[in-house]
Amino acid sequence: MAEAMADSYNGDSEPTTRTLLRRVLDTADTRTPRRRRSARVGAQKALLETPSSRRLSSPTKMNVRRHSHRVRSIGRLAHVHTSGNVEEQTPRTLLKNILLTAPESSIMRPESVVKPVPTPQVVQSSRRDSSRGSLELQLPELEPPTTLALGLLAPGRRKQRLRLSVFQQGMDQGLPLSQEPRGNASASSLTSSLNLTFATPLQPQSVQRPGLARRPPTRRAVDVGAFLQDLRDTSLALASPGDSLRTPVATLPADTVLEDTQPFSQPLVGRSPSGYHSLTCLSHTEVEDAERAVSLRTQSSGPRLQNHSLYVCPAESPGCWFLLHVRAESVLDQDTPNKYHPGKPAELLAGKAKKVDAHAVSFPNNSSAISGEDGVEPLQDGVDEEAEERMEESLSVSEVMDTTGTQGSVRTEKSKRHREMSEAVEAKEPEGSSGDEDISGRRASPELASSTTEFLQARQPQFLEPALPPSTAVLSSEPLEPLPTRLPPRARTPGPRPRQDPHKTGLSHYVKLFSFYAKMPMEKKALEMVEKCLDKYFQHLCDDLEVFAAHAGRKTVKPEDLELLMRRQGLVNDQVSLHVLVERYLPLEYRQLLIPCAFSGNSVFPAQ
Amino acid sequence: MAFSTTVSQRKHIKRKAPRGFLKRVFKRQKPHLRLETSGDLLVHLNCLLFVHRLAEETRMNAFENKCGVIKKEHVQAAAKKLKEYGKI
């Protein structure tokens, strides 16, 4: 049948597919519309079915196509579609076959595909030209492939060997989709289009919008292994120096190695602990522990590491304290063997560590400083002092240094002082003694700091932001005494500090808001004034809420009380409701929590 | 299905409310009282509005004095004014 049809059009040897189609269409018009319609419907159905049954290949059709001229085949197809030719089966089967075979052929046999490709394209173009209502159904289906085909046509000529990659490249080039189905081009484009539709249904979209074409993102393998290796190396390096720490003298090289190999080392964390550690020779075990804890710093880092970890912990995290405690103990234990080095610093550190535990004031700085510095006892004492006083890191560091004595390399003068202090501290005297020593030590520490040129020194300044960065550096740099534990030297200042700081920090949040709303430069005194106002405001607020809750006979302040308060303040009135204010000023997440909203499943949140 | 009471971690809220700070302040002031869950958000809202009003008033005072910088006196005067109005 197809052949018959093909033969009928043998006479049409026009090169242009379009003209051929036109001819077909013209001839088709003469036919009865009904038949055409039925044929078209059948063709449409076939079209619809073909996508699902594309796999099926009709060898007959292929043969027919191969034999028939490309134009003829196209014409035939067009004729079949448009005219609803005599044989109902023909158009349907033709179309079906074309659709079925075309993709396959395009993939498997590029050459064969070329022929069928033009036919559907011609058909489509003919459809467009004819703009028949009946065919519209089919048009959209074939439109994308057609456009794709056209696009392909433009850039590439007969690409008989159309590979997917090439095709995609062509697609990515942003096929302008020239609407000129040239014979060759049409074939190739059809092939490519068929490939496209067959392979990636998404392609059509990309073709029409080349900007949206997606390419698989090239991924580079993350060199996690290298990074881990680096970590391990550094940790190992840290471990080795720990041993060296035991020996009083040559801590420098180890320290330098350990200095700061951690990519993620945080200056804050590293500060005191590293400094202290470097200063004091920590027992190897300590170092190891520290390493495990932090897996960062170098040998002295043992305690330093711990300090690091401690630093990382929030000021009031119990975990830090626990670590500190452990550290202190370890330091204490190890202090004894390394009397020379730790001497005072160790003691001081130990003491500090213990004190730190006792006070549970975890100032990472202090703890780290303490631990870094020395052995157990001096550390302990120092820790206690610092913990209680909340001394600043630098101070603690200096203290530690003093108490523990620069057991490490440090300067003779310092070392002497330290030794003295360490001896005194060895007794684990109460803070007072250590305090004195610390004071002297502080003086010494600055000297030490200046004198020592440990690598930690370089690091220390960063760590110890407050007063004694240099001292810290000295402490840390000098691996004088093993820092048994990193006791939080942060407890430099006494108790009241903790109350003020968080309170001030919270208030500063609103002070910043004030300066933002003011939009003008402000003096420092003005800011302080604002803080005072806020304080007063909070007091008034609490009092008012208490009164309202008591008035309602409650002991819990509820949102109703808040609303009443705002109403009294004139913020909420009949025109402006509380919800309006919430919507206006609060972020969306809070609005969700405050304003009841209906959700699916017949639920309201928050519950009313 | 209701929303969770907590905000998921990945959400980044601009101008977060220091809920912990507010709760702590309230507890310090009135340890015998309790503050409900969403109450501190409204307290935060109240603070925002207060600060807003205070800043507006301060700005007006600074303009009146033809000052380019906000000074302590401006703030004080603004606070006083607000107080006499009952923190309106």
C-alpha cells in the first residue's frame, strides 16, 4: 500500500519536500472530508500510539522508505496524513511505522533514519502549512521534534552519523530552529530530532531555551583523604613533640612543627592553650590526650589541644569543664615525673585545672592558658585563681607561666622565677600564694614572652586577645613545662563578670537596633544612656507583667498580658491589632508561632 | 499537620529575638513568675517598638538642636518624654 502510494507520487520528483507536500495536500483536499477525517483520526491515533510503541519497527516501512525517494516518502506521508487517503490503514500504519522506526533507525542506522526523518518533518511542515484543524492534534505532538529537527538542521548538514553527544552539542548551541526543512537538513534534523525525542524528552525544551540547557555538573573529587592525612600528620607531629616536651630543652623544634598546622585552627581556641602548652612540657600522655581531644595542636598542644577544645566549647559548657578536669588530673599526674619542667607551671596548671573544675567557670582562655602552661599543681593553683577571678586569658597565662616557671627553654631569669614560683606552688598553696607567684610570674611572663621566640609565640598573640598577648605567646612558645591540662584560664575576673557580660551582650542587641533606627551617628555616652534606658524599661516591663498576671489570678505571664500591656502603652488600639504589629515587625517564623493559622488536617497552629 | 514549634536549624532568621536573654532577664527580675513560650516573642516585639519610639524621639531632639550627632542629652530627653506618656 505504501508502495502503491509511493508509486503514485513517483511523478513528483520535486526536490523540495514542501512542494511535494503541498501537492499532496492539494490532492488530498479533493477527497471526502469524512474519510480524511477518519484517516486523520486514525493517523492521530497512530501518532498518539506511536510514542508508546516506538520500539516496534516495521521492516516493511523501512524498506519502503529506503526504496522510495525521500521526497516521495515525505509526500506520501503528508498525503496520508492530510488527505486521509483511500486506505485507512495506510496513513495510520504509515505514520505508526514512521514514528516507530524513525527513532530506532536514527539510533541504530543513521542512514536509514535519514529517509524517514524527512517524511515526518515534511508531514509536520505540511501540517503547519495546511493548518488543518484535524491535524492540530498531531501537530503539537510533532512540533517539538520538528523544531528540534529544524534546529539541528540549521547547524548541521547531513549528519548521517548522529551521535547523541553531537546532537546534544547541537542542541546546546541554541538551535535557532530555522523553519526551513530543507531536504537534507530535514533528514538530518529529523533524525536528530527523532533521536532527541527518543533519547531525552527534555531536550526539546532546552533547544527552545538554550539558556536553560543543563549539563551535568563536573564534580571534582574532594580530596578528603589528603585532608585527613594532613590532620593525621599534624596529630602525629603533635604527638612526637609531646615526648620532646619531656626533655626540658629542645621544645622549640617540636613546637615549631606543631605550631599551627591545622587548617581549621582557630586563633581563639589555640591561643592560651597552645601558648601554655608550648611553655610547659606536657607529658606525652597529656599531649596524646590533648590530641585526641582536639586533634590539633602540637605537642604542647596536648594540653593545648585540650584547651583548644575547651575554647571551642561555650563558656559554660559542662563538657569543657570535664575536659579541663581530666586535663588537670593528667597534668597533675604527669607533673611529678617532670619536675623540672613543669615545676611551677605544672603545679600551677594542675591547681588551676582543679580550681577550674571546682568553679565550673569555663573560660576557655583561662583553662587553656593554664593547662598550656605547666604541670599540674601550679596549674591547679593558677586555675583556681583564675577560675574564680575569671581572669583574663593573658593574665592567667602569665600566672601560669610564672608559677610553673619557665621550665622550658626560657630565659634564665624567668626560669629562676618560675622555679621559685613552682616550688612555692608545688605545695599547692591556696590561691593566694599562687596569686603572688602569678603576679610575679606575670611580670616574668611578659619577659618570657619577649624572650622566647617559640612558634607559639606567633600564634599566641592571636589567641590572647586581651591584655597579654605577648605573654601568652611566650608562655605558649616556651615548652617549658608540660601543660598537664588545659584549665580554663578564662576565669580571670571574679564572679560578677559573668552576670554582666551576657546581660550586656543581650542589651547590645537592642542598642544596635537603636542605632539602626536612629540612622545618625551616636556618641558613646549616648549609647550607654540607651543601655540604661533599656534596663529601666525591662524593669518596668516585668513589673507591669507581674501586675497583670496577678490581676488575672495567674502566676504565669501569658500573651494576653502582653497584649494588655501594649494596649496600655498605646501601641495596640482598635485600629491596630496585635496581629498587625506582629506581622509588621516580626519575622515570618515568629509570626507562625504567634498567630493561629489553619493547617491541613483540620488543625490550627498554634492551638487556640 | 501543624508546624513545629522550633525553627529548623538551616533557617536563617534575620533579626532574631534573643529569647534566652529575655527569659533570663524576666527570671532574674521575677523568679516567682513564669513566662509562657510565645510570651517572650511578644516581649521582643514590645522591645522593638520601644526602641523604635525612643530612636524616633531622639532623632527629633537631635534635629531640633541641629546636631548631626546624637548626644546623651537627646536620649535622656526622649526617655523622659516617653515616660511621662506612659511609654507610649
